Amino acid sequence: MTVSSSTNKVSYSGNGSLTTFAYSFKIFDQDDLTVILRAADGTETTQTITTHYTVSGVGEASGGNVVFGSAPASGVTVVIIREQPLTQGLDLVPNNPFPAESLEEALDKLTFMSQKHEEELSRAIKGSRTNTITNSEFTVSATDRANKVFAFDGSGDLSVTQELGTFKGNWAASTAYVPRDIVKDTSTNNIFLVNTAHTSSGSQPLTTNANSAKYDLIVDAASSTTAQTASASSATAAASSATAAANSATAAQTAQTASETAKTASETAKTASETAKTASETAKTAAETALDSFDDRYLGAKSTSGGNPTVDNDGDALIDGALFFDTTNNVLMVYNLGTTTWLRTTPTSSDQTAINAVNADASDIGTVSSNISAVNTVATNISTISQKVSKSGDTLTGSLRFADNIAAFFGTGDDAQITHDGSNTFFRDTGAGSLFIGGDAEVAITNSASTEFKLKATTDGSVELYHDGSKKIETTATGIDVTGNATFADNNKAIFGAGSDLQIYHDGSNSYIQDVGTGGLYLKANSDFYVQSQGTDETFIQAASNAFVKLFYNGSEKLATTATGIDVTGTITADQIVVSNSSGATLNINTSGAGVDAKILLHETTTASSEYGASLKYSGANNRFEIGTGQDPETKRLSIDRDTGDISFYEDTGTTAKLFWDASAESLGIGTVPTTALHVLSGTGNSDVAIFSGANASRGLKISTLQGGAQDEGVEFDAHGGSTGFHKFSINGSERMRIDSSGNFNVGATAYTGGSSTTQGGGFLSTGTVFGTRDGNEGGIFNRLTSDGDIVAFRKNGSTVGSIGTSTNTEITLAGQDAGIGILDYAIVPTRGQGVLYRNSTQVDLGRNDTLFKDLYLSGGVYLGGTGSANKLEDYEEGTWTPVITPESGSAASITVNHASYTKVGRLVSVVFDVTIDSISGTNSSYAIELTGMPFNSATSHGGGPNIGYANLAGSMTGTLALTAVSTSKYRIVNLNGSSGLNASDHLQATSRLEAQFTYHTT
């Protein structure tokens, strides 16, 4: 599918009753969704599938629903996020099918991964596209950055800092302040944060100072104090008013009987008192509100032995920028709501110790200041050195000394170094390049007195290595010269050849000369070549030029090569003896007289000398070659007559021949003396017999069994030439299988009679045709196990052109290279290769512009251009009909129907007719002309109709007419040429003619 939406997260508000929440994006697995409930206080709880909810709509492009077992409470936010796993599960195997759906699914998953990353990045803190952050990394560990502030340093890059600012105490003029310094305005008790570096000037209050813009107010103590004072004044005024009101009331009571006027004055005074009381209470409320605000901002002095405050003085949540004085550590603390942590406004004790240490060194710093002239002298000396050694190059007139472990560096990156560590001197190259030591004539390494060489290299000459002043190795134009021994440790090798082909080494126990290359190993000597033992000089091998090679045992010669072969002293014990010669080889074993046996005995070394495994014997007495086995005298197994060539094989006792080859008759008998070329007999009665015969009717090979003495052929091979030969297999006297002289293979039938054969059987023709005929059941079964795929593949010239098989989407598929059909439950659908369904196919046609089907018979409809009910064509019909022309309220006219036909496509009916009026009666000038007899009723019974064609009527009425519906089965003919109407009397007479074509909708 295409991915046209970037949505991968939706959220809803729970109401305590709703359990179903929709998601509008595709997922491939129910575990691809993460469902989170967010409470009003920001607590987030990830839900567990099947425990808290279930998922529907997996694999659907439009998404599905998350259904909770219990409805989320009111005020809870339900968040549904697609969390596509960051894995790749598509495995494309070379030469296998290239499944588009699988590839598209993999691309969809990659898109979902990108959308997941985009959703996560959209929630990250980031700079705008025009902003620049040079370094967004920090290296402070989790332990070191705990309870600290994430901030930006002076370059605008990320940093981790201890406090919001540094408390500098009371503000003072002529003081250098930097950003994030915290100062107190003693005139108002307000607390300010410095936002711009400057040196202070002027006076307090800072709100009216010339540098007021360089301070940010963080604690407004002045306003709080003013509110407290106003509150107190209002309370005092209220109390005074109340007292005055009480006095006035007493006076009014005393004078009540004396004067009505006094009473009125008293009531007026009472009203004034009450008004004053109300004003006092209002002022008191305002003061309490201001005090509560200050109380929420400044919590006062508190001990932190039990931890920092977690709520304000009213028990409410802490606000951003809240303050309290930590009496445990004597420090002012400020609250950071973003990280929910309290931050110090003054240095820690360790920081203060460092500051005090600097302060303690103030006198030393002053000393340095007082010794500035000495420092200047040092500078002058440095200048003098600078004058002595120029950067551009100069000549030293004295020594340049470096202390131990002080290096002389060379190169921009200090690549070359010369140091002495107190014991040894080092020349080092730590750069990426090489270390070169050069000289035009010789380069030598000697002792400090230059009296003994260690290494000497001569330009265009040798390189010499020395030991204790004596040269041991010298390179030459052809290689190296070595004076003395070259010693190799165990398993270290002397290696020769470009491919390390020849290796000489000792492994601690044995020594080896080993050739591991592709060539041979040659050991050469001008005269004799010896292999001898160390110490005793005992000879193992001796080879002489143009002469013998001798092998020895314990110093005694045992084998020597000669001009004609070898001489052996002693006994030969061998696994085998091979006598070979390109012009013929002979092994002679000669006896000393006639009639004497000559034997070769074969036996195991563990048996007695009289017990042989086998023997080869020539019997001089019988003139026969015999093979025997067992103890001497051996049991005869095979005998060959020297004169006739007859061969006999004997049974287990070695006395009776059971297989006999008659050389003169060229026949072989098994179990009998042969009477044919091959005669096999095994016992008598019901036993297997094989007879091989050759002449005429008995030609070929027959293998049969004896049933009561009668032969029942099982296999018959007729070797006769021409077109009559065959191979036949029979069971119980009936032929079951045959291969005829043409190479055709038939099972159940004696011959192939073509596709119209009614004889059960099957087989293969030599031309490649496979056939099968069966009565009342399958003619062939092809069964593929386990997996879907091709069951039968069709090829032309070795290339696949189609197949019949199954797939996960179909019961059976008939596939060509690019298109095919799949058979589903009650449906035939288009497929592409391997039976993959074409969904909403725009690729597969039924027929082609030059190759058409004939008729299509359907019991239902056809969907054209879509699958909705509006796209369904359920009916098509053609036919003729009989028009009826009638004067209104009159009788039908007598007409000749020249042509009348209709075509119905769905509900749309197209009608054509051509009629001539023969006669008519009962016309009237007030009667209209009406048409009935339509093949189908109209869907409407009123309204105008379409043009109907040409009319030639009486009264000079010619031209185009139209129809207007009177009822569902009747139309009235009207004139389109003018406003005059048509009537039966004036316009419908003999010879009048109507030719019409119109279309209407039926029900």
C-alpha cells in the first residue's frame, strides 16, 4: 500500500464509560501498538495487551480499535502510539521470486520507522533551523550531574552547573558583576539576578539605578513589606472606627428620649462605622492575600536535617522560584520547578574553602605585585634569549642544556622528541610519519668514544651489524654474509622462497626440512649421498651417482636398485605387489618338475602356517587352475581346465560343481549342465527357474516360476530385431507392463492407442508423451507435500512458460509467465507468477484485441469499472417487438411493421421501429397519436421523452418528433418542429410512415 499519512499517534479523553478507542493508521502486529494512560497529575502508566486491552484491525490500512477491559476514568488521557520494531525481516534469496507485496510491506515498515523517529524528535528540545549550537554534548556523569542545573555557558553551548547563580551579598557600588550573580538591595530588601556583566555605579534602590536594565528582580520583598504595612494600618483604622461607632451608639441611646434628631445622628454614625468596618475587612483580606503570596514565595528559615521542603507553608505544591533559608547549612535556597530540585545561591563549604584559600594568599599575590620589577627583569632576560636565538634560525655559541625528563620538541605537533630520563636517552617520533637518520657517506652507531662500531651503513654500499666490535652480518649486492652461527629458537624457522615455501626448524623434539610450496624438494650431491645417524654414523640410505640406491636395516643392506630392477636380501612383507610395464608385465612362479603343484598362499599373520585364508594353485596332475580357501588341504572353490577352458564353481564342500561354463558350447549352467546359452535350475517343484534361449520362437530371455510343473512367465525379453521385439512383465499369467520395439512404455495396456483409448492403463511414449486412462476414477494424481508452490511446471526449450500449483491465497493456480488464474471458493481470480493474487488488477485482460473469446454465459451480473452495486450489469437482451399506433380513445391502426427491435442493457432499453399506416378508423381532430406495445414498461408514467426520428404524416407534417410518457406502458407522439400539436384526424392516415429510435429506463 502507499503511506499517505504521517499520523502514528492518537489521543482521547476517558469518561469512565467508553472502552473502545480507534486508531487510524496501519500496524503489522498487535504488539506494534503502545497504549499509555496519563493521569491528570501527569503520571503515565503503560498498559499491557490482553491484560488491559485487546487490538483489532491488524494489517488494515485504515487502522482498527483498542478495546479496554475496564473503561479509563474521567480525566484520564488515552494515548495510542505505533511503535514499529527496528528490525528487518525480509530475506530476498538469489534467483527466487521477487514478491512485490513482501517488498512493499518492508518499505511500509521502513516508512513507519521514520515516522516513529519523527514523532520522537518532535518532542525533543531543539534549536530553530537558523540557530547554531557548536557543541550539544556534555561529558558529566549521572552521579556528578545529579541535582544540578542544565544550562547554557558563555558560548551558548550546553553545560551542567551547580546553582542558578552566585550570591554576592549586599549590592555595592564600584563592584564588578557578571551574569548570574545574585545581589540584595538593602534599601528595599529586594533580591536581583545580574543579566549583563558591568561594574556597578550610582546608588540604591536598583529599580531607579542607571543600570537597572542589567538586573532582573527575583524576590520582590518591597512590595510584600508595603502590603504588610498597609494591612496593619487598615486594621488599626478599622479598630478606631469600631470604637468610635460604639461610643456614638452609647451617646445616641442616652439622648434617645430627649431628641429624635440625636437618634438620627446616632444611626448615621452607626452606618459610617459599619462602612469603615467593611473597608477595614477588605483591607485586611488584601493584606492577607499579599501575605499569603509572599508566604508562598518565601518559606522562611527552615532546617534541612530531615530534607528540603516538599510543599509550601500552606501544604500546597511548591512554585517556581520559591525561596527558603537553610539553617542547617546557612544558605539561601531557590526552587527549580522544571527539575523539581532546590538549588544553592551561595558556594558550598568546599567552594568557600577554595575562595578563602585564594584570599589567604592575598599577601603572596601582593608580594608578586611588589616584585614586579624582578618579573620585568625575567622578561628582559627572555627578550635577551629571544634576541640570541631567532625563530628564523641562528647559530648557538654555547651549549643548550635540558634537565632530566625535559624534552626538546620538533615539529608543529611535537612529533619529534629528544629526552634523557636520568638513565637513558631517547629519540622518539610520535607523529604519523617515519624517523630518518641520514648521512652522505656513512651512518654509524658507535660507543660514546667512537672506538667500537655497533652498526655502520655506507651510501651505495653495505650495511654492517657488529657484536662486541666484530662484524657478524654484512649486506652485499647478492644478499648477506654471516660470520659465525645463525641460531634459531625452537619453532622459529629459517624460511626460503617468495611464498615461504622451504622451511627449516626444530620444534623442541624433532627437526624438520619442510617444503610447503607447489614444487618439489631437491637434495643434491656431487658424488655419493648418505643419510646417517648422529654420533654412530650408521647408514640409513646410500645413493651413488649413475649407480645404485641402497636401503639399510640396523646397518645391514636389505634392498638395492640395479640396472634391471631391485635385489632384496631377506623376506618381502607387503600389503600388495604390483607388476606393471607399458609393454607387458610378467610374474613367474616356476616349479622344479612336471606334475607338481604351484601355489600362492594368502593368509593372516595371526594364523598358523597351515591355515590359509585362500590359495591360488596350478594342479600339475589335473592340468587345472584352482582357487581354494581354508586349511590345507584347501576347499576347492573354482576350477579352470587348462586345455578346454571349461570353468566350474563349487558348492560349500568343494566337491560338486554348481555353476559350469562350457567353453566349447559357449553356454552357462547354474544348478545344472547347460542345454541353452544360459540355463538356470534351482531344485525341483515350486521353485524359481530362469531359462535363456535363442533360436526362433524361443529367442530372448524368459524368467518364470514353476507352478505344479508348468512354466508361468514372469519376465520375457524378446530380443528379435525390427518392429516385433518387446520386453514384457506378467503376473499370474496376465501381462502387466510392456516396452515395445519403438521404446514406448505401457502399463496395463499392451499398446498405446491414442487419446481416445478406452483401455485402462498408462505409460510413456518414446516421443515424450505421457498418457493415462482409468475407468471411473482419476487418470493422474500429482501431490505436493508441506509447502505451497508449483505442483506441475511447464517448460518450452528448457524455459518455464507456466505451471499448475497452489498458494496461500488460492486452492489451485494456473499460471503463465506474467498472468494466470486462481481458483478460490466459488471464484476464479487473476494471478501473476507463482499464484500471487492481483488485487484491483489493472494488468490482466480476459482476451485481447486480436484474440477474442466467443460467448460468455453468466447466471449473475458483471461489475464494470468498480465493485459497488452501481457498477453491476445484471442483464443484456436483444429481440423484436410489435408497435401499436392508436388514436387517443380510438382503435389501433392497421400497420405494416417494416422493422421493430430492441436492446436492453440493465434497466436501459433502446427501441427502434419503422412502420407504415395501412388503414385507420375512428380518428378525431381532438385525438392525439399514441404508441403502445413496448417490450418493457417504462420506469416513469409521465414527462417528456427523447427524439424518435423522422415522420412523414398527412397534413404536410414531416420532420422530427418526440415521445412523452402517458403511463408506464403508453407514450404520446408530439411535434418538435413547432408549437402545433399532432392529432389522429389530421396527421394519421393511410401511407403515413414513422421511423423512430428512442431510449427509456424500465423498472
